[in-house]
Amino acid sequence: MGDFENKEREEVFSKKVRAGKRTYFFDVKSTRSNDYYITVTESKKRLEDGVFVKHKIFLYKEDFEKFAEGLKDTVDYIKAHQDVIEKKYEFSEQPVEVAKTEDDFTF
């Protein structure tokens, strides 16, 4: 087995989103057969010991539409039943509240 087989899947694109005490990473990775997939990682610092705890999901391209539809339906439900104020974080990490309206999760 060479180094290639042991290497973590190649990262093609990465988007980091800081949201207060959490950071989200949206990464496009490539399989050995050069198929792309997405990993979504939530990283949060645990207060008691300062360790970063990560949770990750894998999203494959054949599921993009169904995932986006489910996410949009879920967000729309919450917006229809409660006010949603999204916090915009600047470099200072102080939240600025912004009212959200329409979102488009189309891939």
C-alpha cells in the first residue's frame, strides 16, 4: 500500500464559516475515482477543557437535491412559526442582528 492509499481524500475546495462559538467547514473532497462529495463539519470549543469537538456529515452528489429540499423545508417551517434573527459576525466576533427573509438552497 503506497502513500496515496493512506492519504485522506484530496480536498478540492473549502469554505470556512465562523458563527459565534461555532465554526462550520464546507469541504469538497475527491474520491480515488475523482468523484466529488461534501463534508460538513461543525467545530466547537468545549468550555471545560478547551478541546475542539467536531461533528461531521458526508453529503454525496446524488443526494444534493433531496438534502437541499429537506433543509429548505425545515428552515421555512421555523421561519413560518417563529421570528428568525440571524447574527452576522464581524472580525470582532460581536454579533450584529439581521432579519432573514428568503433563502435559496438550490445546488
